[in-house]
Amino acid sequence: MQTLTVDLGDRSYPIHIGAGLLDQAGLILPHLAQKRAVVVTNTTIAPLYLERLTSTLAAAGVAATSVVLPDGEAYKNWETLNLIFDALLTQRAERKTTLIALGGGVIGDMTGFAAACYQRGMPFIQIPTTLLSQVDSSVGGKTGINHPLGKNMIGAFYQPKLVLADTDTLKTLPARELSAGLAEVIKYGLIWDADFLAWLEANMPKLRALDPAAITHAIYRSCEIKAQVVGQDEREGGIRAILNLGHTFGHAIETGMGYGNWLHGEAVAAGMVLAAQTSQRLGWLSEGDVARTRALIRAAGLPDVAPDLGVETWLDYMGHDKKVEGGKLRFVLLKKLGEAVITADVPAGVLTDVLTQPQ
Ligand code: NAD
Ligand code: GLY
């Protein structure tokens, strides 16, 4: 097992990464304020891992109940969130009861938001079971739900007490979902670490085959970069926005194509290509850099061409981005491979060109 810490003063927390962690109650117990927990999961993950987790907790004397939600991005909304509150109230959960998210980013984001709201805040733990959630969404405290007009528009910053990433759970993950997680892994290389990017280029087949050493390294390095950025800027006043490379375009794809049709990671992958192309137009990346980015995205089994939403639709959905300031859209682009930049100065003509002919 490898461990690192998200350093946020008295709200710091560990991320444990390794195989078989679902069986280790000793990792969870120190983080429970009372020996009571409610596990939130979904209809796909429950048959795979719920019994195992609740048995682990029961053996350690923790009374654990569960809420099983419908599966899918399309359910990341108020109605589904309310099912968590219904269960917490029906089961008379207390303020010191811990909410445990067992699942991917959809479950993690909704559970975290429910924890932030229930009785004005109850503790919660992230047990991410997708690659995307192990490298990104379970870390850093962004929680929330979608609105029909915009992705992740309703939410709160609310940090977990612990992140437990059991790499064994990735064995049941569909290949398409594994690729979606690789999009966020590639993101860290593009925005922060050119050496890691080169390592990803050399190791992509191993990662797709879930080679234990390779996948653990990719998760560890991704979490390390995310923890470093979040430790500097928890509430995205500045640098944290670089973690959104490709997301302004990607969120427009997700909303425009209908939640769940393009996976989040797929939309981010195509969005990162658009960000790279925009960076090239601004003279920062070379044609070769863009080709390298696209090749890595393709090697990960991801789309490198965005759907043609039409410029008006693109701009409309991108206008709902959380990085909009004073009505002006801000973009995360690349100064070079391994270094991100945040800018509002993208000439309209450049943007229109990039969006007009996604290719
Ligand atoms: P997801 O939660 O929808 O999970 C993907 C699919 O895999 C689902 O069908 C799920 O039931 C299934 N699944 C999960 N674990 C499994 C396992 N071990 N075996 C088999 N099937 C399994 O999608 P995701 O990619 O994990 O997360 C995407 C969400 O995360 C989006 O809503 C996105 O907005 C959010 N996100 C949040 C942050 C953040 O910082 N909070 C960062 C990135 C993404
Ligand atoms: N996924 C972007 C962030 O956590 O800030």
C-alpha cells in the first residue's frame, strides 16, 4: 500500500492506494467519529462490492447500512440526491454518522454533496472504484450534481476524511471506463509533468492491461499532483483551475450530447485536443506537440475528435462554465507540454476556427 496526504491543515487527510484495501477495517476505523456508517453506492457496484465492505465494517463493530442509487450520469441530479437524504432521515442518521461513497465519480460527487448538506455537514469517506475517481474526483473536495443547463453547477467544496483506493476494484471496470480514467491521468502529464507524460507514452499498453506496478504508479503520481495543486488553492481562486484542462470544452460536449452519452473522460479527452489546438494557434504548442497529445489520447482508447455541436451551441454551453468571470470565459491552455496556463485572451476568431471544424 502507498499513502500520501492532502495537506489542508486540520482538514488534511490520507489517500491510501493498494490492492485489497476493502478488507482492511483498520484503515477506516480511525476516521469514524462514531461506530456508525451509511454506505452510498449504486445498482452496478452494490452486487460487486457492497457486501464485502459492510462485512469488513461489521467485523470491526461498525453498524453499517446502505443506500443503493440508480446508476449513471443522468441520475446525478436533485431527485437522486434526495434519495440519500430520505435514507439518512429514515434511518435517523446523526451528525457524527459517517457517509461512505462506494463507487465512481458520480457516487462520490453526490455523496460528498449530501454529506456537506445533511445537518449542515457530516463526515464522509471516499472509496473510489473507477480509475477516474481514484485519480481525480475522490481527491480535493469538489462535490455536487448536474443541472440540465450545466454540468456540476450545483455543489460545495467539502473534503473527505479519507480516500481509500483499492486497485483490485479496477478488475471489474469495463475497458471504456478504464480509458475514461486515463484521460484524467494524461491531463496531469499535460498540465504539470512532462516526464510523467513521457512515462505514460511508454507505458500505455501496461496501464490498459492493469499491470499492478504501472497502474499503482499512475494513480499515485496523479494523486500526488492533484494533492499538491489542491493544497495550494483548495477553492480554485487561481491555480486549481489548471486541473480543468479540456473541461470547458468537455462539459459542453457532455451537456450538449446529453448526460451519459459521452463519458466524462471521453469528453475531457476530446476537449484536451481542442485546448491543444487552441494553444497551437496561439503559438505555444508545435504541430508535433498536438500530434503527440492526440496519439497518446488515441493510445488510451479515447476519442481525439470532438462532436460538431455548432459554434453557437458550443459557446452557449461553454458560457455556463464555472471559470467565467465578469461574463468572460477563461481557458486552461498549454504553454508547452507539461505546463498549463489560464487565460481569458483567446481571440474570438481563433476559438471559432477551432470549434468550427473539429477534426
Ligand atoms: P461513474 O461514476 O459514472 O462510473 C462509471 C461506471 O462504472 C458506472 O456505470 C459505475 O456504476 C461503474 N463502476 C464503478 N466502479 C466499478 C467497478 N469497480 N466495476 C465495474 N463497474 C464499476 O463515472 P466516473 O468516470 O467514475 O466519474 C465521472 C463523474 O465524476 C462525472 O460526473 C464527473 O463530473 C465527476 N468528476 C468529478 C471530479 C471532482 O473533482 N469532484 C473530477 C472529475 C470528474
Ligand atoms: N477535477 C478538477 C478539480 O478537482 O479541481
